[in-house]
Amino acid sequence: MNILLIGSGGREHAFAWKIAQSNRCTQLFVAPGNPGTSGLGKTLQLSITDFEGIKTACIQQKIDMIVVGPEEPLVKGLKDFLQDHKETKSILFVGPGKDGAILEGSKDFSKDFMSKFGIPTAAYQTFTKDDLNEGLKFISAQDPPIVLKADGLAAGKGVLICANHEEAKFQLGEMLLQEKFGEASSKVVIEEFLTGIELSVFVATDGEDYVILPEAKDYKRIGEEDTGPNTGGMGAVSPVPFADESFMKKVQERIVRPTIDGLKSEGIDYRGFLFIGIMNKDGDPYVIEYNVRMGDPETQAVLPRIKSDFVELLERMANKTLKDYKLLVNGFVSTTVVMVAGGYPDSYEKGKPIEGLDSAVQDDGVSIVFHAGTKAGAQGQVLTNGGRVLGITGQGATLQAALSNTYERVDKIHWESVNFRRDIGQDILKLGLEASQKP
Ligand code: AMP
Ligand code: GLY
């Protein structure tokens, strides 16, 4: 089948790498892709929200299945748009329609959804500028730290963890009155702070049945030992030792099953990935957020662990045949380190030549280079073109071995003012919970 993949980050490079391995894929197209995906599929120069352009490309290239990486086209209704046109109506589509994507598109909606279906999450209340005073009173009644969340999409920046009441009150005013995050913060969810260890759980569903993909731990802060501002993710590890059978059973019973059943009972035919950000609080799972896509950089660590034919999984999600499907997982440990531009997540420079990239050997058997913010330079060299530039994934029989393969590759690559964390996975090693092979 001909497959069109939408997106241009490290997650999409990992998708392309996995899709290209399947003999069910005749031709892969990536829109708009990056220099890493260009060796795996045909690049289509289209914006991810150019719905008309995507529709035309689907017809011209005889696309059989579309796979969407990022949330934005989903929240804006790409699936609904294509299903409204007779030429593109029957194309298989991996990703929810607008009705399902609102789980990520509106924090207020997702909190109401969890409360309706009894899914454990932090206590919360939602406010708009018309009830700012109630919001301020609500803040006074909470124990700090206090979590403020812009209701809508805010490029991963819409969550503020405020250390005290004064800061929370100030930020609530900034969000509601000064439109700190634009329209996205016209509603603000204020919620209880949950203490614990975070885990990223990935569900592949056809709206009826589901499979849980290998879980991952993400390293969100820019600085080592989890210091400094939040980023899109500086690294990932899979598997996660505390996500053992008994914890994952709780996740399935209390969170995944009620979520899938809840979507169904709301009449939402959700066929796609659902990424559930979970807090493990004293051994009990709570939902921090839903995302209607895979995580980045978690995907770069998780996909190499999938042994099954990935295109078959995607097809089953899209054509509702996941019942009785068994996903096969590789036993090794996989770790990803994200190499970023100096200055990220604030301002940074682009256009730096990257040294040490052997474009012919992206995957050398123990490590893989996934591109994100890169572009091809005039003389065939690769230049930095974003804050998150590369994701390096290594694998090994133990966490230590995976990390050593990852950093060995990282250390071969360099550009002016490159930055990355040296401590990915170290918290797990320190806990003495060495992530060796899991069945
Ligand atoms: P989000 O953008 O929703 O992923 O939130 C960003 C990060 O803020 C999460 O990954 C958590 O580390 C943190 N966070 C969000 N909500 C809470 C909460 N209720 N308690 C503690 N930390 C939170
Ligand atoms: N790594 C977190 C995310 O993709 O949202």
C-alpha cells in the first residue's frame, strides 16, 4: 500500500524508519519530512495544515493510508476534512477525528471526560476571565505548588507550576486577562499538584479494542538532574522498571479501559494513538494529560522495541481489526538522547553545519540517528534548523549497555553550541532498578 506520513520531527523520522521496514508498504510519502526521512520515502513539500494540498496529494499519489504524527492537523480536523470528500473518504486514517482530538485540544474537556468516567486524575476547577475572582479564591484554598493549565494547545508551554499563592494569582491574571498563551488561555484549569514519578503510556486503538505499546520515561527539563525550564523532551528510556505487571494492570483497569469505553459511549470512533501521561503516586496511577498522538522523543525509543510489522498494526488500527491482535516486543532496552541547539528552549541559532553524521549509516545495528530540526545544506552537508535537532537512540541488553551505545554515537556528532543531557537514565540506575530484559 501507499502510505502518507504527516509531520517533520524526530517522531516522524522514527515512524518512517519503521514503516519502511515493512513489505506491506509499497511507497512511503512524507509531508513535509526532514533530511532523515528523505532517504526512506518521497518528500512532499506541504504544510501539515494544508488540508487541500494533502487531499490533492492523496489523489495524485494514490494513497491508501494516512498516518498523522503531530496533534495540530488532528485537532484542526484533517480526518473530518478528508472524509467529507468522496475521493479521499475511504483512505485508511490513523489518528482521531476532531471529536476525539479534543482530548488533547481542550484540557477542560479532558478533565470533564475523566471525571465523568471515574478516571483518576488531579482535583481541578476551570475558570474564564468572567470568574477570575472565584479563580483567585480557589487558588487561596489550595496548598502550593499550584498547577495552572491553559485549556487549549500552547506548543507544549501552557502548563505552569507555581511555587506559591502570589505567583499562581499573578499567572492566572496573565493567562486570563493578558492572553499569555493567546486564545489557548482564555480558559484555565487549576489543579492539584501530584507528587510522584512520571510515565508515558502509549495505547494503539481501533476505537473498540486496543494494544499497549512499550512504555517510556521522558526527561522533560533542559538541565541535568531535572533542572531548568521544561522542553519537548531531552531523552527517553524504555522499558521503565516501575511499570511492572501489577502497576500496568492498574493502569489498564483504572485508566486505559475506562478511557476507551468512555470514548465509545460518547459516540467517538477513536482510531489512532493515545498517549497517556501518568503520574505514579505511591504506586497508584493518575492521568496528568492525554495526547492524541505518540510522544516525542519517546517514539524514538519505543518503536525500535516493536518487533511486529508496524504497518500491519497501523492498518488494524485504521480498519478496526485489532481484536485478538498480539503485539510482539523486543526484549532489549532502548534509550534516546536529544541533541539540541544551545539556548533551546529559549532563543537559539540555526544553520550550523553538523559534523560526524554519516548519512549512509543512520542505523548501525546498535544505534540510530533520528533527524528532527535539520535541513540539507548546499554542498550536501546537514545543517541545524530548529531547537531539537537530532535524537540518538541506542539499544542494549541492559540500561547501562543501551546508554553506552547511545552516548558513543552522540559523542561522534558535533556542531557549534550543541547541547544535550548526559544523565538520561541515571535516575533509574541510581534507584538500583536496573532495567534489564523484561519478558
Ligand atoms: P503537560 O504539558 O500537560 O505535559 O504538562 C507538563 C508537565 O507538567 C508534565 O509532564 C508534568 O511534569 C507537569 N505536571 C502537569 N500537571 C501536573 C500535576 N497535576 N502535578 C504535577 N505535575 C504536573
Ligand atoms: N515528550 C512529551 C510529548 O511528546 O508531549
